[in-house]
Amino acid sequence: MAFPRQWFAVPLGAAALAALCASAPVGAQDAWPARPIQMVVASSAGSGTDALARLLAQRLSVSLKQPVVVDNRPGGSGVVGTSFVVKAPPDGYTLLYTTASNMVIAPAVLKTIPYDPKKSLVPIAETAEGGVVLLVSNDLPVHSLPELVRFVKANPDKYGYATWSTGSSGQLTMEWLKKQTGMQTDHVPYRTSNQLLTDLASGVVKIGWTDPGAPIPFLRSGKIRAIAITGNARAPQLPEVKTMGEQGYKFDAVGWFGVFAPAGTNPAILKRLGDEINKVQKAPDLAATMKTMNFGPPPVTTPEQFREMVGRDLQLWSKIAADARIQID
């Protein structure tokens, strides 16, 4: 699909963005949108979150007939970008594109956070989701989640498990699994999923969790195996990998992506945004791109359903973090 040149979402500096917004007339709220929309991404440029945000921004620019400008504000487990949107005027011209890691996991593990994740933002629409994947090195003699549980219980504290950071969904999921099964295994935090996967493939660590897109090249090389995935659906690129629930350990929470607005935003604007996002999400090329990244389309289709899911996930992750005594200053 071709887009008019002036509608493409491109990265702009703060000054350029302010000038762009100031140059457009500000109309009444019933004429929204009357000027460019700033979509803040609480992740770095080039990340998977950034890629999904730009795909959505390009299509919304066409649908809304106003530029939707991506503004990357990474840092602090998503707190930097989220705080910026929380403080923005609730006029529909500043939105947040973010993840479950930022919205429901960070608040569960951070000691302090400068906003209320349940009250400061309004969920508009979920855009994609995918579970985290449980992996083992090829020389570990297990091929399923029940086999891993039995193996680790027979070898207590001998095998650690790796994730991409302390307080990650991978760590919290494994701590939940340890509580259910009585496994004894310590957490080995890495800085990035790629470093983790490299060590997993070479046998430095034997067990690890990653997001659904990262391990595909390593899995194809045959150096690691995927044995389970969280959530209720198998990953598009890993249809042979059973969910945890299919293997007797039901864990519904997944990694999701979504759009939020500051609390107090006009309900009519929220409805228009939700409708437009759900409409562009149905584009075949967008679905195909998400599939190559190993993310599935969202089953949640209304703001109310998305709001309920955010609330459930925040409660779940907070309980797991408290039970495991995981807290980050």
C-alpha cells in the first residue's frame, strides 16, 4: 500500500515536533483531529515496539488525515515515556504506544513509580500480542514443560534459568512456575535477549525465556529448543510449540502492545481512535508483518475489554512479584 509522502510518521526532535503542531490550526474538539498527533513510544528507535508503532502510525495518518508522528522516549522501564504522556493535555493529540512490560509489569516490580497505572491513563486499543517463550539448550534432555519440571526437580539448584532482565515477564513467569511445582532454580539476568540466546546456544546457560520474535534464527539453527509459550494461543512462527496451559500449567498472561491516552480525554475522541485503530489493524499487510515478527492479532476488540485485561494483568503480575519478593529501586 502506498502512502502520501506527507503522511508518513517520521522521527522528529522536540523542537521540530512543537513547530509542526503549532503551525496547524487548533479546532474544536468535535473537529478532532485538526492538527498532527504525537505518538510517544516508551522504547528506543529500532526496537520491536517501535516497529509496530510506526506501522500503526503510518496507517492512522492516512485514516485520520493528519500526520501521526512517532516520538521515541525510552528509559526507566517505560517510565520516561509514560510520564510524558501522563502530564500531557488530555486533548487527543498526545498518545502512548507501549507494552505490557511497561504498563503492568514495571509497576509490579518497581519500588516507586510517578503515576498511577490504573488512573493516569486510559486504555484505547490493543494492537498485538504474543507470549514469552521457554527455551532450552539442545544438549538438555527435555522436550516438554513437564519433562523440564521433572528434570530440574531431580537436579535442584544445579541449573539456573536466564531472562533478558531482572523483573522481566520471563523471570516472573518462572517464579510463578517454581511456586506451582517446587522447582529450585536461580535467576540469571542478562542485558539483552541476543546475549542470552548466544549463551543458550553455546550451552553456557541451559534454560531461558525470551520474547517470541528473538529466538527464531537460533531455533532454525537447531542449537536451542522451544518447549513452551505463555498465553492461550501458539505463536504464528512456532505452531508446534504448545502453550503452558496445554501442558498442564495454565498461564494466561501474555506480552501485549497497545495505545493509551491521558486520563480525562474526551470519550468521543477515545471512541474514534479505538474504531480507527481496530479498522487499520485488519489490513492484510499489517497482519502479515506482525506474523513475521511472531506476534498474533489481538483478541481484545473494545476499550472496555482492553481496560479489563490491563487491570487483571496488573493484579496478576503484582501478586507474583510480591510472592517472589521481586522489587527494583
